[in-house]
Amino acid sequence: MQEKITFDKFIRWAGVAALVILVLLAIDHLSSVLLPFAIAWLLAYLLYPVVKFVQYKMRVPTRALSIVVTLVAVIAVIAFVVWLIIPPMIEQFQKLGSLVTKYIHAEAHIDSIPNAIQQWMQENQREIERFFRSKDFTEGLQKAMPQVFSVLGQTASVVISIVASLITLLYMFFILLDYEYLTENWIKIFPKKSRPFWRELMGDVERELNNYIRGQSLVALTMGILFCIGFTIIDFPMAIGLGILIGIMDLVPYLHTFALIPTALLALLKAADTGQNFWLILLAAVAVFAIVQVIIDMIVTPKIMGKAMRLNPAILLLSLSVWGALLGFIGLIIALPLTTLLIAYYQRYVTKEQQEEENLPENLVESKK
């Protein structure tokens, strides 16, 4: 029999919907303030297992010292990755500069570019003066001045971002310092009668988040290793650095496809430096992309993510787009928790799938997954 919708129930659900909308509007309005805290909580969530390992397995005496040791180790790993990527990139740009200089010397018969510019300015001095006095230049200058102030404003925003980063680290330190207390007592913000509901729901969210992060991290690590091996086999420039970069980008599914742009530039540099055919070099690099993608999609992802969770990457990308459009950058940070929260609520209280799986024997649950 269909359940009757009473006026009291209608008012209650309308109040819940109004409260959700009000919370979303408040988050959007306070996004600049909440963003450092959201990033800090995400970092604390990711670093907590390492901090716990350092404190209890390595027997570091205090939690504060464990956090410091963890941060030093993470900074060392990031510095190593940057060292693998940045110096080869600088070397490739230096090669590009030398190749451009050689091309100019060979084709334009110019020995010194600064001298050529100075000679051109002397030969066209009257035309240059006429241009600076023209109405077009004045109007262009008037249009360009707001852009100059915009650049200055962006510089100020960079300084503010640095300050916000320090605040984020401070937030993260204090969150990790009392991580157990915060994660165990957050439920107290709700009335006692509704705490079981939120405890069960957040338990589902935590389980799905842990499964996704572990699974996607393992997929990204495997992809990075495969790209390093493939680029090394074809003797591609920046093989290790590019492979690591692609692995990091794949932490967000299919974001690594944007790495085709630097790959094409590196293929062009190798062709100009060695005299090989550009299209053959690019074809070899694209072949590596295709082979690795087939291995990841056909073997690695089904084995890892299929066991980890049932959240399709397309749903994840859609959630990032939707929450990013609604709440900006902070929406991208909280997109995965909110999406898993909605899915967990739907499965537990609408379709009743989660409750059915909890009542099934373990062997039947594993076979169903």
C-alpha cells in the first residue's frame, strides 16, 4: 500500500529541503573562508594513516612530532618528484631556444637577434614614432591599463594564496593533532534521536571513500609505471618525469589525456634535435598511450576498482562538474564526499540495497559484488 503524505510530513520535508539550500548558499558565500579548512581536512584525511604509522609503528613519542616527521617526509617526496620533472623540462626548453636560434641564423641569416632588432628600429624610426602618436595606440593603451591593474590584482591574490596556504597547514596540523577526537565526536552536533541515522550513513561514506582513494591511487601508480617503461623503450624525452606526471594526473580519472599536449611538444623537440621524422616519433608516443590505456581499462581498472567500489568514473566526472559549477573550487574539494553521501543515502534508505547486503552472508555479498 502506498504511504500517505500528511501535511506534517510535507512541511518537515520542505523544511529539510530549505535547510539544504540554505547550507549550500552559505557555503558558496563563505567559500573563500571555508576553502582552506576544506583543503586542510582533505589533507589530514589523506595523511592520517601515515601519521598513525609514524607514531605507533616507528614509536615517535608525541603526535605533534609525528605530524612534523610526516610533513618532512611528504615534502621530501614532492621535492624528489619535482626534481625528476623540472630540470629535464628546463633542459628541453633550453634545447628549444638553441634550435630556434639556429633556425633564425640559417634561414634569416641573422648573427645576433638583439643587433637585428636594434637595426630594424633605426631603419623604421619614423614609422614607430608615428605609431606611438596615433589614435590607435592611445586607445589601445587605455584598454590595456585595466589589464595592467588586473595583473597587479592577481599578484596580490597570489600573496593572499600563500597566506591561505600557511593557514591551511595550520588547520591541518591541529586537525591531525586531535583527529580521533574530531572523527569520533562530530556526531554530537546532531540530536540524539537522529545520531544512529547519521552514524550509519557516514560509515557507508567513509567505506566508499577509502575504497575509491586506495583503488584509484593504485591505478594511477600502475599507469605511471607503465608510461615510464613505455616512454623509456621508445627513447622519448623526459620519459621518467612525463610518466610520473601522467600518473599524478590520473588521480582524477582520464585527466591524464591532457598530457598529450606536452607529449606532442616533446616529440617536436626530439624531431628538431635528432632530425628524425616528427610524425613517427609522435605515432610511437601515441602508441604508448593507446597500449597503456588498453591495459588499464581492460585489466587493471576492472581488477582494482571493480573490487574496491561500484562508482563509475563517468559518475565521478559528472559530480565534479556539477559541484564545481554550484560551489566553485570548494565544490571540487567536497564533490566526492557529497556524491558518495547521496549514493549511500539512496542505497540504504530508498532502494534498501545496503541493508539487504548487510543481511546476506559474506560469500553471497562477495559474489554479488
